[in-house]
Amino acid sequence: MSGKINVSILGATGMVGQHFIRLLQNHPYYNVVDVAASPRSAGKPYLEAVGEKWLMPSEIPDDIKNLIVRDSQDIEAIPAEVTCVFSAMDLPNKSDTRDLEFVYAKAGYPIVSTSSANRGTDDVPMIIPEINSDHANVIPIQQANRNLPKTGFVAVKPNCSIQSYLVTLKALENAGFPVSQVQVTSLQAVSGAGQAGIQSEELKDNVIPFIGGEEEKTEKEPLKILGTVSGNGIINSDQLDISAVCTRVSVIDGHTAVVRLNFKEDIPSLERIRSVWRGFKALPQNEKFPLAPVNPIVYFDEEDRPQPKLDLDREKGMAVSVGRLAEDKFFDIRYVALSHNTVRGAAGGAILMGELLTHKGYIN
């Protein structure tokens, strides 16, 4: 690359937006020159707009503190030097978020979003770079379908709750052991509900056995990720059945998943499965993308791992930690997996997707 790409961050004052700012500091590809948020924050210096709600372990970068927050819906005010948009924006109405993302795309901006608003849109790629990097091929189809300029498109990352285990299924499939059925129970951190979740009295010292809409996302989104690109968009896979129970637990960060599965054909030995997971690499690792974990799957032999307190930040929060692999009485195998929901499952996953799309020439 001859120079850094100037980017804007939508939803910059929220938790995921803050992670974008933290992870993009000194990034070799991207330079943050614009921050945008709701009208109540617009017009204020970023430091003032965030106030005491800065939740990151490091300080606000000096080059961000005095940026004037733009109203995310005022696209006319976006600085001329911006060429790419990372979005942690969710408007109260999902359809408004969906429409606004395409307003940016129609204005010529590539927008890489953490929102669920466009995940079900057939011609919008929903990418985990280690799994379905080829889904970037739907971008020209989206541009043709919607008469977008050559530089504009929408790409999204999937639900944070599936990040902890879906790559383990892909690794097994690549090794010749496709999976036919999955039963997953998620134990999801309170940060998955945003700042309100962290501050909620209801979630302290408690388990909430239901998260609205989460089970449907967990069961449906992997089918799109594992699907194929057609002439009009992405066709969901029909080769996998998933049943999910999603719960909220009193942990700040880190989504844990208890996974049970059946294989479609041959059942590998536990030793073979561990070997497959430990040796798994994909395009981000082969091309050494800046935020790519060297080891996307980290397997633990200890019977009490993985744990959020011990394993959440491995590989800059981008690795999936797995343990407790065993044969199951009713399924072929079971195991426990963990991922960082606001890094791998949100801002970090979106940045890694941006790196992939930059590598493929869609962001430049």
C-alpha cells in the first residue's frame, strides 16, 4: 500500500465504536479522520461527547480526542478525505439502519458494519474471513443490483454469538469431516447488550435464560456464511441443522458456547480433531493480515479451560479458545468454545473483514 486509507467510524461513542478507535490506532492500513454518532453527541469534541463513558483499558488516542463528532445521518458533512466507513451504528429502527448503510454506499463509500440490519440481505456479504472470504465476490453483484458506484457497497459481520464455534466447524469440514447437526448453548457476556447491559442491575449476579432474537440469528446466520454465491446474491447452505439456546450470564466480556454435534459421515478421533483445530490456517493467516490471529483456534488440554478471565485476550482478542473435547452420549462429540464478543465478535472482526476487502481491492 502506498498510503493509509482515511476512515470514518459511525457509532464512535458506543462500546463497539470505542473498540474500533482502540484497534485502529497505529493500524498499518487505516487512519481515523472522522467520528460520527447520534445527534446528541454531534458538534462536540470526541473527548467531551464520550465523557466518563470511555470503557477501554487504554486512554483515548490524542489524535481522536479533539475530532468534532459528526451526526452519523449527516452524510453531507463527512470530510472529503474519507474513503471508507466502519460502522457500529444501530438506529432504533433496523430498517432505518439498513437504509442509511446503503445511503453511504450510494455516495461511493465502502461501509463495513457490525449491525444486524443487513445480515439477511441476499446481496450483502456477511463474512468471517477465515471461513467465507470468497463471499466478497457478491460485492459486484450488489453494486449491479442497486446501481451503486464502483467504490460503494455494504458488507457486514455476523452475530457475535456464532464467532466462538463456527470456525471450528469449518476447520473440520476442510479436513474432510463435514458436520450435519449442531446443538449449541451460549453463555453470553453482558457487554453484548452494550453499555446498558454492563450497567444493568438485572444482569448482576444473575443468568437471563432468554435474549430476544438471538437464537434465530444463531440458527440462521451460519447457513448464509456457509452458503454459496449465485448470480443474484448468496444462497444459504442446506447442509447443516442448528438448534440454539442463548443465555446472558454475569460476565463482562466473552461469549462461551457449549457445543454438541454430529458428523455427516466419518467420525474422526478426538486426537485427529485436536490436530485439525491446532493446525487450522486460512487466508488471513497465510497473507498475514495485521489483525489476523496467528492461530485462529487455540485448543487447551486442561479440563478447566477455556475461561474468559484467562483466555479472552489471546491473539489480541481475535482467537477462538476451545477445550473439553469429549465423546457425547447423544451426539458424536461435545466441547466448549470461547471468543471475545466485542473484539472478534464486533469491531475486530469488522476490521479483519476490512483488511480482507482491502487485500482483494474492494477498499482502496
